[in-house]
Amino acid sequence: VLDQLSFPNNLNCGLALAPQRRKVKVCRLRTSFWESIRSGFQKNNTTQVIETASSSPEEEELLPDEFVLVEKTEPDGAIVQIIFSFGGEVDVYDLQALCDKVGWPRRPLSKLAAALKNSYMVAALHLVRKPTKTEGSEEKRLIGMARATSDHAFNATIWDVLVDPAYQGQGLGKALIEKLIRALLQRDIGNITLFADSQVVEFYRNLGFEPDPEGIKGMFWYPKY
């Protein structure tokens, strides 16, 4: 059973979107925004969570469309990064593999590709392992994704929020949702909704969503065959 959740349209957000950039760079972020991610990854002194050096608590720095969210050096010297990308392409085969990991029913690849193409926004998390010079080539795999559809004016709905089970509980799902919300609000889209399974309603409630705030409004129609 799905519960319809909506996001209040009065969130105060000062994040502006940067122009399209394909070059990956390390971005200095506000500590308050990424605080939930720190506890999941900063388990030893080789992990680096990028923080802000802002002197004003009201100051928000512009975020590039692709940046290193977390970086860690492994004992063998290899560098492991989690890269957040916004608006880039997501490989449909990688997405299907990620859906398999979280136990979602398989959907036709052609429909997955169409859903990605017709989405208003797509946010993705990739795990990148850069080996030492004596090892093999760089490895990259999709570990998280969320997308939003919209009428480009008033309304948007968030869909397909998923994180690799091996990386759940570390704040990455929250990062995906918060980035999408800020980007939508920056485009003056204030009516944001999503559909959540009953077991994750509390997760979205902690991010500011409310189940049917003015009574039941969500209705569903399903084929009878």
C-alpha cells in the first residue's frame, strides 16, 4: 500500500544551481547540510568529508552538477570516492542491476530508459575506486539514484529513490532527496510529492514530508485485468 506524501512549499532554501560542468571537483559544503553523512563514513582517519569554511551561517556556496561527496584512502593506497552527479546520464543496465539489489521487480529496459529520458531531474551516486599505479583500471558503479517528474511550473513528484543495500543507513538517501528538493525550489516549484512504501514513511517524515496533510487526496486507478 502506498502513502502519498507531500513536501511543504515554504522551505527556506538558498541554494542556486551552477551551470553544467562535466569536470569532477571537490566542493566545500555546509556542515549542517551533510552532517548525516559524516557518521556513516568517517570511521577512520583516512576518510575525508568535505566541509565548509563559511564564516556566516546563512552563507550557501554554489554546488557544481558533479562533485566528490566523500573520499577515503584504503590501506593499499587506492582512493575510493562517492561522486554525486546531477543531470547526467544513468546507464540503464546499471540501474536495472541496482534495482535487483534492492529487490524491486524487474521492469523492461526500454521503459526504464524512457522514464530516465522523460524525467525532469535525475540525481545519481557513483562509487569510484582509483587504484594505485601498479593495479588495474579505475572502477565505477552506480550505488544510488533518485529522479523527479514535473509540469515545469507548479508540481513535481519524486520517484525511484534507491540506494545500494551495502551503503544504506549512511545518509546517502537523504542527500539525494535534499538535493532534488533544493533544485526544485530553486526553479520555483513548490508543490513536491512522492509515493512511499509504508516501511519508509518515517524516513521521509524526518525530511519534512507530511502524509496527506489536508486529508486523503491521492487516488489510484489500476487495470482490472
